[in-house]
Amino acid sequence: MQDAAGIPSEPTLPGSPGIDGRIMDAVLAGRLRPGSRLGEHQLATLFAVSRTLVREALIRLAVRRIVRVSTRRGWFVMEPSPLEARETLEARCALEYGMLTMATPPGPAGIARLRDHLRHEQRLLTAGDAAERSVQLGNFHVHLAEILGNRIAAEMLRDLTARTMLISALYQAPRDAAASAAEHVLIVDALAAGEMLRAASIMRDHLRHVATMLQPAPRREPLVALPQALTPGATTRRMSLIPQE
């Protein structure tokens, strides 16, 4: 099987994410930080596959600008520059604002799904699960695109959200996660009222809040134990592009 770029997809167990999916999950959950080294031999051993399959997965992630390759040094999780950070957030703002202004209001089933996701965010805020909380705060935007019927935007937002996680790790001061969750509630309230322009305006302000908090952060040691980072946690859920019931 080949993906859209013509690169063969690696075989996986039914229902389990592939190598690139597991790396993406670890990035989204903050278990793999910017600059983390991804050794081909170590990954091949960890996943019990050939280095060729590992390299193909890393190439797919490089196309999505989640990892990069350095001559003679190997593969690393991307470290976005300040310019790339700002451009990524501007791209998200343009995509999500435009998507909301052009879409029709979601129906009751879509609103119910978003409300359920908001309740999940609140449970994670209460539980203090920072990694899963970050994943699900980003997952809200992917779910929203799905519910509005734009699967292309959902796929683009999954990659942009992963890049945002890398940006946050490098440049964003800790922000009260409750503030992000509260803004999600305002967006859903506007959608439920059928006020798409108001929802778009709240979304624009929501993403601008993130952009205004970008600042250089102290460099932290990116070295991690890959087996630990790439082992899915018991509570970690992927940013699925398949609509959930």
C-alpha cells in the first residue's frame, strides 16, 4: 500500500497506529520534544521492522514538517524557528477562521459531539493530566473541522496542531489550560446558536492569544528514552480523522 506521496505504508496490526502515527502521538502528547533524536536503528528495534520501513515513516513525517534529517547526524524532531512559529499560527488562524465563515451551522448531533468533547476537556483539567489535556485541547480543532464536513481541513489541522505543540514547547510561556477550554466553550455556544461569524471571531481571538504569548524559552535537554516516549499511555487517544460516534 502507498500513501498520497507514493511512499509505501508500513504494515501494522489491525487498529494500531503505524510508526509515523506513534511518533506523531508522542509529539502531540509532549513525550517527544523539539530536537529529540530519532535513531533509525533504535526505532527499527523498537518496532521490530526493517530500517527501510522506519526511514519511509520518517520521510512521511518530514514531508509534514514534524521531523527533519541532518546529514551525518540523523533524524530529529523539528525545532521551528520563531518565524516558522508565527507563520504556523497565522496559517491556523486563516484556515480555521475561513472554515467557520464559509460553513453552515452544525446539526444537533455535531453540537452534541462537541459538547461531549468539552466535558472530556473539563475532566482532564480536573485530573491534572497535562499530556492528555494538551492532546485533547488540540483535538477539539480537528473534531470541529470534521463536524463542519471538511476532512481536508481536519487533516491539515492535525499536522498544524502537532507543529503548534512543538512551538509551545519552545516559545510559549505556560498558559492556563482552563482559559483555552473556556474559549472552546464560547465557540461551541456560538455554533449552537447558529452564529458562524461570531464563532469565527472567537476562534480568531483564541488563536491570537496563543500567538501573543510566543517568547524565547530556556533550552531544555531534548534527549528522551524512545521506548518510553513511543509507548502509548493508557489514557492517550490519537487525533483520529475518523468521525467518532
